[in-house]
Amino acid sequence: ETQFMVSLDDDLMRIFGGDRIKSLMDRFRFPENMPINNSMISRAIERAQTQVEGYYFDTRKRLLEYDEILNKQRDSIYNRRQKILENKDVKGEIIQIFSDEFNDIVSAHAKDEEYKWNFEEITEIISSFGIMEIDEAREVILEIKKENISAEQKQQKLQEIFNKKALDLYNEREKEIGKDGMELVDKELLLRSIDTSWGDYIDSMEHLRRSVGLRAVGGKDPLIEYKIEAKKSFQDLLYDINNKVTSALFKLKLKVQPKKEEHQHIHLKAKANQNTEVPIIPRAFTDNFKLNNDDENNVQSLQTNKKIGRNEPCYCGSDKKFKKCHGN
């Protein structure tokens, strides 16, 4: 039979009625090291264990409910990331991203009546993305302001101009580095933006989980508050990803590297016999020493029709014996 030893100073007994049992022991003057076998005490311990297990079960269940919210968002991000990896043409997604970005900028700063529009803010933001200089953006906006059309039409025209300018720059860059090269750039930008923003988002959600519990003081359910905040934060995350992609896309300095030359070898031909070829010397080998004019002449005047002895100096001018150099 298994026996469990419990001290009255243990947290379990101290929290769940240990003081009352301890006072009884002091009253009847039981020795401290005397084991107590009593059905009442055993039932008290069982009740305490049941309450503790129930508490931790509720805690785990609550944590699982928090995790399920984040898991749904994680699945959404991971599915998007997997589609990018598997998709060979992400150009359409990139165009949609910067198109939405510029439309949102105009909509946010050019809404309601025209006199409320913040043209200067639009100018600075558009120029910060790198699709046009600030003077060019300011000139475009001034031209739109002069036109005798409605505020809604002006807003749509601004969006069309910015999107066309961005698309033209994108197509020019695609021509410079090629379709395959641009595909690699698009994927790299998307994946890096997703990874960076998602990492920051995880940290912020962990902080939110810790702080949202304080709202219970105001009579609000922390889980419901967490769901509301998580939904808003996830929308901000998606916007942040698109913003990172658009910000970096038109500022990248891309340079096409020339193809690497294949490993070359030097062929030295002796003048005495043009049909005879001295064994090949790799270029990497010649980097280890330098041939002056006299040495080069000596090499070229080598009589290749005569077999070089193993103990004779090597033809390459390395001052080593042939057997320890090219005869090895």
C-alpha cells in the first residue's frame, strides 16, 4: 500500500485548513514527529488536492483558449508564406500590395471636403516610398487641385497616377534584372517582411496576454478583451507587412553581377616545337609566385622534346625539383 507523507507546513495544508489541524495538534500536545492516521485529516487532504487539481485544470483550459486565437492567426500567416514559396509568379500579389498601399494613403488624407485634405502629408509619404521626388509629387497634386472636377474624382485620379507611376517603375526594374530575377526579389521581400512583422507580433501578443488580465478589475472578461485586441492587432500586422514591402520595393539598389568566369588554365608553348605543349598550369598555381621577364623567357625556351629528369629543376621556375613539383 502506498503512503503519502504530508507536512502541516506544506503549501497544500497551509492554504486548505492546515492551521486548524495544527491548532488541534497543539491542544492535544502531539509530538511533532508523530505520524497522524485520521480519516478526517485524510478527507481534508483529498478535498484540498481536488481543489488544486480543479484550479490548474481551469488555468490550462483558459490558456488553451488564448492559444487557439493565436493558432488561427499563425495558420493564416503560415499558409500565406507557403503559397509564396510554392507560387512561381508573385508579381500579381506585389502589384496588389503597393496598389492597396497607395489607395489607402490617398483615402486617409484626402477624404470628406477638399479643404480638409492634407496635400502636404500625401506629398511627403508618396516621396518617402521612392516612386517620385517630392517636387514631382507636389506638382502632380497641384495639377489635380486645379482641375474642375469633384473631390471624389480628384481622389480617384490621384490614386490612378500614383499606381501607374509605381507600376511603370516596377516594370522597368523587371526589364533590367529579368523576370526570374524580379521573382526572386519579390519573394525575398515578401518572406522577409512576413517573418520580421510576425516575430514582432508574437512579442506584442505575449505582452497583451499578460496585461489584459487587469481588465477583470473593471468587470470585463479578459478572454473577450483579448479576442477583440487580437483581431485589431492582426489587421495592423497585415498592414505592416504590406507597408514594409512597398517601402523597400522601390528603394532597393539592384545590380546584375556578371557571370563568373570558369576556372582558367595557362598553356605555355615552347618555341622550339610549337606542336609540343608544356603541362597545364592552373591560374591558381601561378598566383603563388611571380615570373619576371627572364624567368618567362627561360620557360618559353624550354626544350620540350627532351624528357625532364625527376631531380632536375621544374620548368615552371619554382626552384623546386621536378619530382616535388609538377612531376608529383
